Amino acid sequence: MGQSTTRYTRDGIEKFRQQVPGYGMDELRIIYEYFRRDLIYAVEPMDTKILLKELASRNIFFEEEHVKVNKGLGHFVFSEKLVQDILDAGREAVIAFWESLYDLEIDCSSPNLYALLHEINILGDALMQQILLDKHGHLLSPELKDKQGHHKQHLLDKSQDLVENRSPGSMQENQSSYISEHGMDLIVGYLRPLHKRSQHWLIETGQKHEDYLKNVLSCISLNRLFRWSQRLKCVPRTVLVSGVPGIGKTTMMQKFVYDWANGKHYQRFAFVFFFTFKEINRLDEVSLETMILGQYPYLQGQLDNILQDPEKLLFIFDGLDESSHRMDFRLRQLCHNIKQIENPGVIVVSLVRQSLLKDCSVLTTSRTKLASVDTTVFKRQTQIMGFLPRDIQMYCEHFFRNKELSDKAFNYIRDNGTLYNFCYLPSYCWIICTVLSKCFKDQPTNNDQMMSSLPKTLTQLFATFIANILSNHSQDKKGVRELLTSIGWMAEHGVMNHIVAFNEQDLASFNVDTSSELFSSLMIKSDQSPNATFSFLHVTLQEFFAALVHYINKCPEKLHKSLEETKSYKDNHGEIFLCFLCGLSDNYTRSILEPYLGELSSQKTKDVITFLQQTVIDVQECKEDKRKVLNVFFDLFETQNKDLVSECLGSYRSFNVSDVHLTPLDYTVLSFILESCRNTEELWLGLCKIHSEDMERLAPALHTVNNLGLNDNNLRDDGVRFLCNALKHPVCKIQNLSLALSKLTDISCCHLGSAISNNRSLRRLVLSYNTMEGPHFSDLMTGLSSPTCRIEELHLDSTGLKDSSCSHLASAITNNQYLRVLNLSFNDLIGPHFGDLMTALSSPFCSVEQLMFQDILLSDDHVPFLVSLSNNTKLAYLELSNNQLTDTGASYIEELILKSTSLKDISLFFNHRLSLEVRDKLRKLKDRKPGLCISID
């Protein structure tokens, strides 16, 4: 892989350099703008310093200014600014930038960058031709040009007014929808099988979202959907875009159509035909011709001419999961003629399978759950990611139109891991902002009172949302309870049977009063046709009502049946429903709704808690399923009942969620669990991809843990800063802290030094495989020298230490009377200051009992220092493997062994310069020192 990539990069840059001289600045600008979004996505995950250094080597200097931008505004804004500034700097800067990307491609290992450069090389001399085709389109006859203009105007009129729902039941005017350029463009260039899920879609997609934010997944922009695929080695003609409910699939399609009609992208398609499956569901057997003219009657007379060139056509079908027609993409009986009468499902399948209008392009959207549909026929399968943090912030600004309120709202969302975890969904942003807006309005001056009223859990969010709707309607509690009971049982039936759309017969069978004004605030009618369907205002709202009805209606048999059913779903389909059941067991959460509904059943609280207690017992018996454990923790968190958590998990002394992808929700939940238990012996979070913002959520509860393992994460120095707040806690219990492979630098030594200087609990600190060498290493040693510090075991192996750090180490060893184990292996300690370290270790007052010097480049010149270790009357174990000892140096080792009164074990493996005779001689020293263990190969 490495060799072929190198060859590809070398060939690619040569090819590019041959092309460039033929381009003037105007042409370079066109190419640059065409790939702008791709360039931003390619630069975003790169190491800023390496990129700027590469540019500087080509005399493109932005370093000082852009480092500040990156620190202040983050990687994406840095990438946007850099890409724009390169363009503004002129032709030479643009060329140098492209060449830098080619050179950095090998080390960067960015799938986005590789795809971008691969596409440029594949297009070669046809690059400008392709760009201009997408920019200006095909030459058309005057008649077709006229029809195209009419068609584009029609689509503009239909798609330009994207209207956002107002808060239900309120008098607030509709707002024009906030469409984020990033949120709509950003989709993942990878997709798991759509029917294989281990979790509720809401939580699983949140995890994928975190994967992208942590640069694990690749992404492509909206205008790349029908461009070169490096995996397929072709331009895909059939594309499936999936996404969870409420993430903006329909809005994205409307924006796609709007931008095409506006001439912004994909002008290679002379005509785009947009259909929704809700519209198609009303059709009986039709032909493709009839389908198109039914939607676009003005194309009559020219449709045959339009359809003569299929490669110039794009068909968009929105909402595959909503189709009432059978969608079998393995179908053998396909349609081959535009006038052939068939079931609409067969026509769609035939277009996708290319038996009808071969070489046309098809774009389809669907929810992520498609167990009954084989989607492998789609050449490119992608998934909408939704909002990123910057999009959430912009959404808040758009919603509140008041800087103070929008900042307050965004900061609250960001700090609340539960709400933040779901904000990738635009619809959730709307619900959260609607709720926060009401809270801000009700408590404009009393900040403490306002903060206490803000939702902390998912259940509280939806309870407050529903309370806001009910507050704008009749105060007849009996009528409200009756409606919510009938709606609730219908919602519960839907949850248990995977139904999200209900028809008139469903409403009638559950005695739902559709004439109620409140009903129209809670459910949406699809259209005015006889076959219209109804769905809840938000799909998660259905799960909330399904849980709420059990607290309104006293029927323990139904509750027990539903709880048992949720346990049977292998894909955790009922996870959010169960979360709401648990959340409503909280007295405060129920009190949000009781002014409008009357008293809610406290008996159901007992039933739910009993079920939850049994679930905890069941999960304890199968600890290997860490995600199941976290799901139960989530349910416990929703109860907000710390006494219950303590009771359920009192014997649960060790939590191991290593190698599990954790989301902001998980960190918030874990923090709550730890605060509730307060006597956790062990917490292992290795390989969890923890970043600094994750540590910020988790840190407030970490002082309650005895043994904390955070190995192999992406904490960096900022993350350690938050962790140190736990170490500084007045009742910190952390005794064992492992931070190996956490991408720390010597800057972390400032935070750690300050923390350990006043910490009395910490006994073992592991900093292995980080980069501790630097001017701030002395701060860590100063902390270790503090009379308060009680660290007994310090692991600094593979931390890049040089001999210049030996003096600081010596000072700490001299001043710390507790240090028993010191691991300095795999560092380059040999130099003029090595003697300072050995002097400290050789003191009769030194407390070190185990000393690891494996692979420190120890040679014969510095072996004499080892003899003085015999003065250390506590040293029992010495590790000297993997060094450069020769027979000359072995004599000093022999002297040390014979002089030392405390040494019990010495390891000399892999000192290959030692002769066989000397090795044998060293082994025989055991005869002269009974009880001594000498390990040598």
C-alpha cells in the first residue's frame, strides 16, 4: 500500500505540474472554486503545523496569523480561511498549495484528500471540460432551452420557500428555515448495512457523528454525489442518501433542486425531476411518461425529446422508506419503455437498475432502517451527518436573533452532554431552542431560577416541550388527558410495531379526536388526499407519548407487557421509549406536566424502578456487552435518582468501557453514575477516543474513582487540564492514574505538576508513550518534590526524555521520600547530566526500590555510574535490558551486584555485545549471592 501510494503521489504531482503551465489565473480560479469544499474537508483533519511548514518551504507564509486562527476558532474555520487566503495570494500560491497537498497526502492518510487528488488525476486534460460542463451545461435546441427555463423556474418556485415549523400552539410567526451550508453539504462517504444496527437510530447516529468530528470517517460534499468514486473507479449513476428522521433529508433534496435550478451546480443534467414517495403512493399503475407529465404538465410536447438523452437526466425520489409500493431492487420483471404501464415501484426500480433510460442518474433518500430492501444496487451509499458544533451555534443565532440569548442557549446546549448529543438533528435544535426560549422568557432576570428550570435530561426536554404546547390550549384537564390517552395508546402501538405513519382507520380504532385543536398541534397530516396519513410532530415525540400514557392510564398489565417487549428487540428499537418511561419516574419531571394533565401515577414509578433494578442485575451477569451496560446507565440517568443509582450499583465497584465509542451523552451519564456511587474502585476508559471536551464533561466526577485508566486516547494537554481539576478536588480518591499514549506534551507537565503538588491520594502515575521532554518538564518534577505529594510509582518510559532532564529528575528523587518505582526506559538519558541522576539514585536516603533503565542507550562510558547504586540500600530490582553493554562494562555490573546489600533482581536481556563467557560469568554470581535473580539471555 505504501509503495503504490508513493508512486501514485509522485506520478500525480508530475501530471499536475505538466497540466498547470497551460492554466492562467482565471482557469486556476475556476478549478479552485470547483474543489473549494473538498479542499476545506481535506485540510480540516491535517496537522496545522505540518501543513503551514510545508507551505513555508514553498515561500507561502501564513504561519503566525493562521496558528492564532486555528487556536481561536477551530480546525474548520482555519481550513476555510486558509483555502480563501491561498486563492487571494495569487497564482503561485495556488500552485504551491496544490503541490503541498500532493506531498502531504502520504503522511496525512486523509480519505478526503486522497479522493480529491485521485479525481484530478483521473480527469487529467478533461478536467476543465468537466468543470465547465457542470458550470454551464449542454448546448440545447431553442425549444428545449425554453422548456428548461420554464422547468427551472417551476422548481425554484416550489423549493425556495423552505419554511420551518413554528412552536406548536403558539402565535409566533413562521420563520424561514435555517439551511446551513455545512449541515446540508456534509455527508459521510461510508455506510454500514442499513438493517444491521445494535442501537436505537438516534443514539447510533450520534456516535457516527462523533466519529466524523474525531476524523475517523471520511466525508464528501453535496456536489460530489455524482462525481468520480475512487472506490468504484467510475462516476456513480445511482446514489442513496440515508439519514435518521428529522436530520434534513427532504430539506437537502429541496436545496439540491434549488441550487440546480439556480445554476449553482450539476448543470450537466439538463433536466432534474423531483418526486416524493408520498406523491407516488397515490398512483396506481402508470407509465414513466405519465408520472412525469402528472407532475410537470408543461413538458407536454417536448418530453420525448427530453428523454432521448438519458445521461442528461437526473431523477430524485425522496422518502424510499415511505413507499407503499413494493420496492424490490432484485426484481427480474423490469420496465424497458417510458410508455409501459407498470406499478410505480417497478418504474422506480427500473430506473435504478438502468433497464429504463439507461445512463440516467437517480438520487434516492431514505431513513436508515431498511431491513426489507436490498440497497446494494446503489453504486454510492452515503449518510447525512447533520449539524456540526458550528452549525448548532449558527442555528441558535438564527433562531433567537439576539446575540446574548443565542450565546446563552448554545453554551447551555454545549455544556449539557445529553442535549448536545442529539443536536446533530436540526429538528432537535428546533425543539431545544423552542424550550429554552420559553424558559428565558419566563425567567428573564433571575438567572439561578432560570437555570434550575432548564431541562437536564431528554425526558425533561420533551416534557417541557409538551407543557409549552398545552399551556397554549384549553385548561380542561379531563379533555387533555382523554386526548393524550388515545394518542398515547396509538403511539405505543406504533412503537411496538415499528409504525410511524397512521391512517384514518388507526385514528378511529384508538378513538382519537381529530377535531381537537390540540390534536393538530401534536400530529401532522401528510396531505389532503383520501389516503392521507398522520404522523407525530417529531418521531421521538411518538416515543414520549407512548411512555407518558402509562403514567396517565393505570394498567400495570400493559406496562409489564411493553417493558418485556422492549427487552426482546435486538436492535434496541425501544431504547428511547424505555428512557422516557424511566425519566417520567422522576417526581420533578412529572411535575412539569401535572399542571395541565392532573396527577400522574406514582405507582407506575415503582413498577418502572423495579424493572430497572432487575435489568441492572441482568446486565451485571453479562458484563462483556459494554454497550448494554451504558444503555442501562442512560436509563438510570434519566431517573435523576442518585439514591436509586447507588442502590442498583452499590456492588458494582469496577466499570470497564474500554474500546467503546463514547458520545457526549455517555460522558454525561458516566459522570452522573460516578457521582451517585462515589465509591468506584476502577474506571477503565482506554481506547475510547476521548478528547478534551469529553474530559471536560467527565472530570467533575472523576475524583470519586480510585483507579483511573485513560490509556490510548486523544486527551492532549487541554484534556489533562480538565483532569487535573479532579486531582485538585479536596476529597480526591484517585490512587492510580494511567495516561499512556494520550498525545501529551511537556505543557501537560504544568497542569500535572500543579495538581500533584497538593494531592495526597495519588500513588501511581503512568505517563508512558507521551512527549514529556521540554522546558515544562521541570514543573512536573517540582510537583513531585512537594512535601504533600505521595506518588510511589512513576512511569516515564518512552517519553522522549533527554539527558537535560536528568537534573530535574535528580531533584525530584532527592526531595520525594515516597517514590518506590521509577521507570525511565526507552529514553535517551545518556549525556553530561546523567551523573546528576545517578547521584540522586545512589543516595542512601533514596527511596527507589525498582529502577527501569531498559534501552536508555547505556554504554560502557556511563556504566561506572551504576556501581554507586550499591549505596542505595532500598534498591531491589534493576532493569538494564536492551542497552549497549560490552564485556568492559560488565565488570562494573559485577561490582554493583557484589557490593549491593539490597539488590535481589537484575535484568540484562538483549545486551548482545556481551560475550558468551561474560554472560556465563554473570549468571554464576547467583552462587555467590544466594536469593539473587539474574536474567540474561
